[in-house]
Amino acid sequence: KQEVTQIPAALSVPEGENLVLNCSFTDSAIYNLQWFRQDPGKGLTSLLLIQSSQREQTSGRLNASLDKSSGRSTLYIAASQPGDSATYLCAVTPDRGSTLGRLYFGRGTQLTVWP
Amino acid sequence: GAVVSQHPSWVICKSGTSVKIECRSLDFQATTMFWYRQFPKQSLMLMATSNEGSKATYEQGVEKDKFLINHASLTLSTLTVTSAHPEDSSFYICSARDRGPGLGELFFGEGSRLTVL
């Protein structure tokens, strides 16, 4: 069974810092990997999606990398802002059988950026 | 971008009552929708996969008679929590995938917070 782990569980930094959030998964047979943002009591906002054949994706101050063979992904946030404060979730879509389309989530990294 | 709407966004009910949560894809057709549950400080866990026009597929440990899922159209899936109890209090989120080719991106609803007294 696929297991997704995110490190650190929580992170508190001053505004302006560059951040690295880590995600690892146990089964490298994935179709894609997504990073989401979740604000307290809210649903999910998709940030970046990386297909299994890709190495990275970028959107604004966000950059996500994927090393499928080692089961790792990294979300890099440049010049962090207080508005970036949220929980960041990593999720993978398995690439086999009847589970296509479902996601396995990590527990998330709770990020606080203070002014 | 694609939009998935959930209703209600929050609900409080008495123990023993049933609660229905709706998940709608507003601007695309979804043959498959997924229902997740999230307890505080925990990750989202898949409860069931809802398939339009057929029975839902439930994950191990999820009681199909307690969590009734109906996917009667390509834009609507409903989750009914029957005879709810306090331990069912959680954040329920649905997601949907466009029925176009490939797997692509999943789109999530805003979630529904259920509190059972």
C-alpha cells in the first residue's frame, strides 16, 4: 500500500525566507504527484501537478521537483509571505490497476510565515 | 478552471440522524468522483469511489451501509451519513475528474464539516 510522508510536520519562519517542504512515497509506480494548499477549515487548492515523466514544475514563487525512482518530491517556496501560511499537502496518484485516479495524501506541513 | 461545489459547507446534527452532502461538478462532466474524510491533524483518507450509474467502491474499513453514495448523474454525487454518531464528526471532501482522456488533475470541493452532537 502506498504511504506518503511529509517532513517537517510544521514550520514557522519569518517573512522573506526561502523554504523547502519534503514529501516521500513508498511505491514509485505513480502516475503523477500533486501539491495542494489547504487553509484552515477549507478545501484544497491545487498548486502544482507533476506527471511521472516530468522532473519539475514551476508556478510563480513555487517550484516542485520529482525524483520518481527515489520516491521523493520537494516543494520550494521562494521569498515567503504571510499569505503563504497554510497547510501544504502532497498527494500521489498510483499507476496501477483499479485505483487509477485516486490520491494518497501525506499529513501535510503546516506553514506559518510571520511578518 | 474546473469547479467542484459541495453543499452544505457545514452541518450540525443530533446523534442518530442522517445527513446528506452533495458534490457537484459545475463546468465539466465527471464519471468518477471520490469522497475523502479528514480528521483533525490527519491526512485525507479515501472513503469511496463514486461511479456514475453504478455502485460505489468502498475502501477497506468503510461501512457501505452507513455511508451511502449515489452518483445518479455526470455532475452530481451525494454522500449520506446514516444514523450519524459523534465519531462521524469530520471534514468530508469530494473530488472529481473530468471524463476526458487521461487522468489529469483532480478538482476538489470546499469540503463539508460535519459535527454530530
